[in-house]
Amino acid sequence: MVLENLASSLNNAIKKVLRAPIVDEKIVKELIRDIQRALIQADVNIKLVLELSKNVEKKILEAELPPGITRRELAIKVVYDELVSLLGGEKAEAPKYERGKLTIILLIGVQGSGKTTSASKLAWYFKNQGYSVGLVCADNFRAGAYDQLKQLAEKIGVPFYGERDEKDAVKISINGVNKFKENKIEIIIVDTAGRHKREQELLEEMKKIADAIKPTEIMLVLDATMGQQSAQQAEAFNKVTNIGTIFLTKLDGTAKGGGAISAVASTGARIRFVGVGEEPDEIELFNPRRFVGRLLGMGDIESLIEKFKSIEKAEKEAMSTIASGKFTLKDLYVQLQTIKKMGPIGKLLQSIPGMSISNEMMNITEEKMKKWMVIMQSMTEEELLNPDIIDGSRMKRIARGSGTTIKDVRELLDNYRMSKKYIKQLIKKQKGLYKLFKK
Ligand SMILES: Nc1nc2c(ncn2[C@@H]2O[C@H](COP(=O)(O)OP(=O)(O)O)[C@@H](O)[C@H]2O)c(=O)[nH]1
Ligand SMILES: [Mg+2]
């Protein structure tokens, strides 16, 4: 039984209700049976399934219908709500680690589940939240694990700790934690090995590491494409260490992640983050509503609307700056950073017909941005706020002062004007699109 079956049987159950001419007790009972079958086949704890179905049945049959709501709509809403509450409730909940205090996150999971990638994603996420973050490589089993995490750490600009030749993962974990503790790092993320000669060895090693470094949170990394194996993995790990949260990876593919429901049910751990790509910034907070929507086959528009909301928020400031005609060179730098951060959103926009984003804008390298900052530092306040006054002789002075060439200065100014135009266009397009998706 693979997880796709769970998703499709739930989906079929919902469709049956949608197709039925009237939703009477018989249909409701049938719906309940379908849901029970689907969940039990997906290894969700039987007691839990019975509880869930009892709730659904009771709510659908006994509830007073709210005005304007059909029993059919209510049935779907109830199933939806029950699954959402099984997965932890209403909304995406951001972890709140105390500032200035030490938080240790220990990542565990089988080989290939995405631990190392997710470690870098978490580091990227928390760094952006303003925490100081350190990455520890305690995977000394797979050759290349050290370099993989080290490179990712360099890419996102967070400190890395590893010992290439040390064979004892427990020792490395302790040393790494101690070093970052000395450096007053707030969040230490420990990446571990996934493959061992025997599974039992791996589980014992995880337990030893956990006992040694006493993590604040043990996070199980689960591959969304793994189906019901997820529950078995989760249970095996949960027996030796207490899993607190789950990072569900590879939700960017076709997998709906139904297996994770079983993992949640069997461990009581909450899914906290999802991975939606291979890059460090392709991480999202787990959103139960969106997840269930997707599982039941009605979530795509919802996630799109949410993405647009977040773009709208990010661009609101830019909009008001530009609307007031005050888009300066200083703003340009901030904007470029925003655009870089919007990487995945850029991708999303590109996937919508008629929304191709200027590639020149998305491809500006970090190097170039640094050079531009240096150039801008050689400008006067007046020039920064009023770039139009920069003529040939000013360009010469700025180039000399920043150790660059007139060509570099001109390139920056060209890009500034292009950005101004581009951002204006982007906002216009977004306004139009946003209207389309607003209910
Ligand atoms: N598409 C996609 N690929 C992922 C995601 N997370 C990890 N991967 C890929 O899965 C593979 C295994 O990841 P890795 O982090 O090395 O797994 P580990 O063995 O648990 O450390 C790599 O090819 C990753 O790029 C994700 O969220 N989406
Ligand atoms: Mg790894």
C-alpha cells in the first residue's frame, strides 16, 4: 500500500459525496467507511481512525446546518477539519526559539530522506529570522557527507563544524556543540548519518548522540515519497529517541505526503517544515490546511493564493516607495536582496503564462551586488537620492573613489533605471493577478 493510494482513496471518497444527488445517512455512512478503509490501509492507528470517523459521522448527521450550507458541503468540511486537527490544527506554526539562548536541533532519518539538504534549509531559514546558526556534520559514515554540508554552509554563509577523519559521530557531535556554544551560537543544527550496516546500529548511534548533546528538539526527516514506510521509520526512531517534530521533504514533486499522517499519528510528533525543492531556500512552514487540501485534491489554488499574499506583502513597501517617486539607489540594493530572496516565487511567477520575469534581474550575481555597494559608498547623499544628477565628471570621480571603472558605474546606473521600470511592471502585474485570485 503506497501513500498515493491513501490520497486517491480519500479523494474518491470525497468525490462520491460530491456526486451523490442527496447526502443522506446512507451516503454519510459510506463516506465514513471509505475514509476508514483509506486511513487503515495507510497504517494510521486503528483507534485513531475509529475516533476520527465517529466524530465525522456525528458532526455530519447531527449538526444543525448553517444557513446556506448543504449537508454535502458540511460533510467535506468536517472531513477536512478532522484531518487538519489530526495534523496539529489550524495554521502553520513557526517555531519560537528563545533569543540569546542555546537551541540544539538534532536531525535524524534514513539515508536519502534529505537530512543534509534540510539541515541547510533550516540554517537558511533561522539565519533569515536573525538567529546565529551553526551546522555540525556528524555523518562520518558516507564519504562526501562532510563536503556536502560544508559547501552548503558556505553557500548560505553560516559556520560549519566537522571532523573529516574522526570515526566517532558522538565525539564529533559533542565537539561541534561545544565549539558553537563557546561562540555563543543560538541555534546548532546537527546533521547525522543515515546508512549503517545494520539498522540497529544506526538507531543506537542516534540514541548515543541524543544522550550526549541533549538536543532541544529531535527532528525526524521524512521523505514524502516514501508512503507508509514513513510510519515504520518514525516508530523505529521514536522508540530510541523521542521525536519532537518532523521535516517532510520532497513535497515539490507529485507525492502528496499521505504517509506522513501515519507518522504523525504513530509518534504524536508535529510536522513543522516541508521541503519543496533542492535549494536551501526551498523550505516552507508546514501548513495543515494546505496539506490536507492537497491530499484531498483541492489545495492548489489555496497555496497559490497564499504565495500571492506573501509577494504582495513583500512588494507593498516597494510599491509605496516607487509610488512616492523616491526609489533611490539605496532602495535598489534592498530590492535586489528581496528579489534574490524571492527565488522560489520567481519560479512560481515564471510558471504562470504571461508572467515571465526579466532574466537579467534574476541573474545579478552576488559579486556584482557587492561591487555596486562599493560604488554607492563613493557617492554623495545627494547622488544616492537623486541619481539623475550623475553626469560624466561625477562618474569619473565615483569610479576613482571606488576603485572601479566608469563602465562599472554606468552599468550600475543602467541597472538602477531598469530595476525601477521592472519593479513598476511587476507591481502592476501582481495587482492584476492578485485581483484574479482574491475571493
Ligand atoms: N526535490 C526535492 N529534493 C530534495 C528535497 N530534499 C532533499 N532532496 C534531495 O534528496 C536527495 C538526498 O538528500 P540528502 O540531503 O543528501 O539526504 P540525506 O542522505 O538524508 O542527508 C538529494 O538529491 C537532495 O537534493 C526536497 O525538498 N525536494
Ligand atoms: Mg546526509
